[in-house]
Amino acid sequence: MSAVTPTPVPTASTRALADAATIVRWCDALAAVSEDDGRTTRVYLSPEHARVNAVVAEWMHDAGLRTWQDAAGNLHGIVDGATPDAPVLLLGSHLDTVVDAGRYDGVVGVLMAIRTAARLTAAGPLPVALQVTAFSDEEGTRFGKALLGSSAVAGVWDEAWWDLEDGDGTTLRQAFTDFGLDPERVGEAALAPERLVGYLEAHIEQGPHLEQAGQALGVVTSIASARRFTVEAVGEARHAGGTPYERRHDALLAAAEAALAVERICRAEQHVGTVGTMSVEPGAVNVVPGLARFSVDLRGEFDEGRDRVWEAITAAFDEIATRRGVTVSPTEVHRAPAVFCAPRLMDAIRAGIASTGEAAPAELFSRAGHDAMSLGLVTDVAMLFLRNPDGISHHPDEFVSEDDVALGLDALAVAVERIADDVVADGREVPA
């Protein structure tokens, strides 16, 4: 009988294990920077945003990075390349959170980028400058518009956003001023695309696929195409006791039926649709609801499929509205095209994962949005996913192990080295 060769178990370097322990400790420290006692909530242009930028800037400085905060409140740190005109490789993720968040979403990617930059430049500069960016508003928790920070860096700021309001009625423009930023200078946050060689983002997987595959790390192939809507169902408020069913125009029941239609259609079409909020007016126990407002978050792998599914959803809304004698009116509040990761950068991440001992790295489509979506408008992007047990995210129970962070650090370091080597091989020159 021939001997069976055992499958090698991925192992991390001693340096990566030490850095991973530091990163997990830092994640714990940042989780305490919150506007809420007992849970982590950190939103754009808040005092907590300022505090976390200050803390992370110190860690960047200690790692040898030169730091600054840009005109949109994003934090940057850079280690210059071997020449003044060296192209820039961006590494990063985000520091803001949802309400009652976990401690790893976004944050672990920023901290991994810092330790990777320190590790790779300890013996001297690389052929590329390494710029670590901690984006300030990936989640969109405060103003309802995601990717504000990375949109500014990508140079795609929309002037209409200045009128966005938070729950207290503060406009985005006023929040900029209160934070000490000048709204008229937001354009200065934009990076010059011609200087960029690409963007890499490490992030916990927000799903269970790596755990199911028994792998610590994965290569992201693309990021979901997304649309978001607020929807109003308008009926007629009438006395609950005195109005027969045949005379009711119940906005809440129409909205509830519409929410079920979103689930039914998306399950059948293998898309992701979520009704995450709903409110009712007048909100009295003895009044038939006359108004219901709800949200729809729709995601798919391709723009065409996403739009086709939305057409089916709106057709269902129209049928429900007609049958119940109400109006159902959606308003689009967010649209993001699918972003496909660059093959050359995916190859670099794949090589990085293989260097840890994983012979066949998993490839995943990201159903969650990321700052890489904005950066994809101006440069090539790729992402490294880390295993997240049970796939839970946007929740205090989200988790990534020290061992998996260490493997991710080794993989990210090899990926960066591979990209730097490619720059040398290509003889790339950056315009002055």
C-alpha cells in the first residue's frame, strides 16, 4: 500500500503571529471608542470619529508611517517608495461602524495594513509607496449614504450629498464644519489615479462560505451590485372598530405584503433583498394605518440581473397597491455597480494565500459592499477575505481568530511583494 501524503496545514510566520496578537488587542481597544455605553457605535464626523483617528494615527506613526487626515476626514499613513516618483499601492479599509457593531468589520483590515507596511519596509523602501487609508464612512450609518469617505478619495463626491441629514436634522455640510473640515475643500481628498498601482483590502467575510470550506482565507472575485430604496405605502387612516374590511386601505398590510414579495422574488431569482426598516403612521392601536414607510436593500452579482429583479419587485408592488387601494411609491437613495476585482491583483492575493500552505485558495463573490467599490472607479482593486465563524457580522458576535489574522498577514505581505515585483518588471513610470 502506498503512503498517503498528508495535506499541509496552513501555518503563519512567527512575525505574523506576534503582529496578529497586537492587532486583536488593538481591535479590543477601538471597540471601546463608542458613543454608546456597553456597545460599539462610531459614526462619521462624530467625536468618536476624531478620537479613533487620533489613536490609529499614533499606531501608524509608531509603525514608521507619515500620517495626515484628508479633507473628508479619512486618515492616511504612507511609507514612501524607493524613488520620489514611485507609484502608490493603497492598503486599507474603514473605521466607522453600524449601531451595536462588532469589533472586526473594517477595523481589522486597517490594522493589518499598518502592520504589513511596517513589516515590508523595515529593511528599506519598496519600489512602490505603501499608503494605508482608514476610510471614515463606509457604513453610511449617520447620513444614510454609504461610502462617503472613499467616494471623496476616488474624486466622485456629489454636491447633492451636502443636504443629507442625520436623525437630529444636522446636514452633512454642517457636520463637516462642526468637525473642523471645510466643505469647499472636500475635492482635495481625491487621489491622482495616474499615481496608483492598485488597492488591496483585507476584510472579514460577512458570510459562512470560508468556514464551510474549511479555509482561513479567500480571494474575492467581485463585489455586489446594489440598489437601495425608501418606499411609501399610502392608504387611509380610519377607525379600526368602525371600518369594515372591504372599506379599508391599510398601508401597513400593503407594506407587509410588499416585504414578503421582496423575499419571495429574490429567493426565486437567487438575489439578496432585505426590508430592514419599517415605520407606521399614525401609529395608534385603534386606527387603521394610513402610511407605512419601509426600506429595500437589493443586491446581485451583476447589474443587469439586479435591475431585472427590481422590475419584478415593482410589478408586485403595483399589483398589491391596486388590490388594496393604496399607492406604493419607491424612491431610489443609493446605487452602486458591481465591481470586479483585477485579475493581476487577484493572482497576487492567490499567491499570498498559497504561500501559507493552502493549495487551492477559495474564491468568493462578496454580497456585502466595501470601500473597494469606490476605489474601483479610479484604480484596480482586490480583496482578501478572512474566515468569520458562522458568518455573522454587523453584530457584537462577529469574530476572527488570531491564527487566521496571522495567516492573513503573511498572505497580504506576499501579495504586496508580488505587486511590487510586477511594477519593477513592467518598468512602470509615474507621470510627474
